[in-house]
Amino acid sequence: MRFAVIDAKRADYPITVLCRALGVSRAGYYASVGRPPSAREVEDRRLAILVRESHERGRRFYGSPRVHLDLAKTYRVFVSRKRVIRIMQQEGLKARVRKRFKCTTMSDHDHPVAPNLLAQEFKADHPNRRWVGDAMRDGKWLKYLRKNRQLFGSLVLRRTASQITNRALQARLRCRRDHQDSLSS
């Protein structure tokens, strides 16, 4: 590692100064320049490829325990978990943390709840009688009326406190009436 730092900085500083600052001999540095990589370095490079592949196959959710287990099961590579941790750190691989489930339904409120007029009866006698809407809430503001579906039967409207939803529904009903008027004439 020290010799790699000397290699990177040797254009800016003399090798003698770098060797003295890092506490290595010049002879040791020059010996390392021509030396082939050790067996451990070669094995670590091979393991780094396998660790990255296992991590990616786990959609980057796998941390060192799962990667370690996956290496043993899939590749029959048996190394210590601490070595897997070291290689993952060197490669910059981290497990993504899954988001915890957050309950967003607030049942304890003072607002009136609309009656379930539809009562899970989706069959109807005539068209254009049952409509349902689904309002999405983003923060405090009701953004838009997501769906307007015509079911059949009686008219069902979910009560909401938002004027935006009511205006969207009114516009949809006007559009529907205009369309029916143009068909009948």
C-alpha cells in the first residue's frame, strides 16, 4: 500500500523524501517495482470479482454475511467473513438498507367517514350509475383525482374535504352529461 502511494506521488516529490516520510527503504521500494503480485493479491483480485458479482446478483441488498454465504454455496469458495468485509470495503460495496414499513393510515380522526353504498356489489342494471374515485394524498394537499371509473348501479361518491376533488368530479359529470346530450340529439 505504501509503495502504491509512492508510485502515485513520485512525479511531485523525490522518491527519497517519499520513502523517508512513509518509513520504507528505497531498496524496498525499487524491489517492489519489479516484483510480481503476491499470491494473496492475486487471490484477492479474483475474490473481488466474485464478491462484486454476488453483491450485484443480490440486487445490492447483500451485506458481508450473505455474500460470504453465497460465495460458499455458489462458488465453493471458503474464506473468512472478515476477508469478505475487507474486500467489500476496498471495492466500496455496501448493502442497501430496506425501508421499514410505515403505516400511513390514520384511523383515529374526527372526520366523518363516508358510508359504503356500493357494499362490494360491482354488478349493476344500467350503465352510468356507479362511479368510484380514488384520491391520492401527497403531504397535506390532495393532488388529483386519480381514477374515475363508471361501474353501473347507484351513484357512489367518497366524501373528501378537498375542493379539488369535488371540482374534478363535477367537471367529469358535466363532461359526461354533455356527451350524453350530443348522443341523444
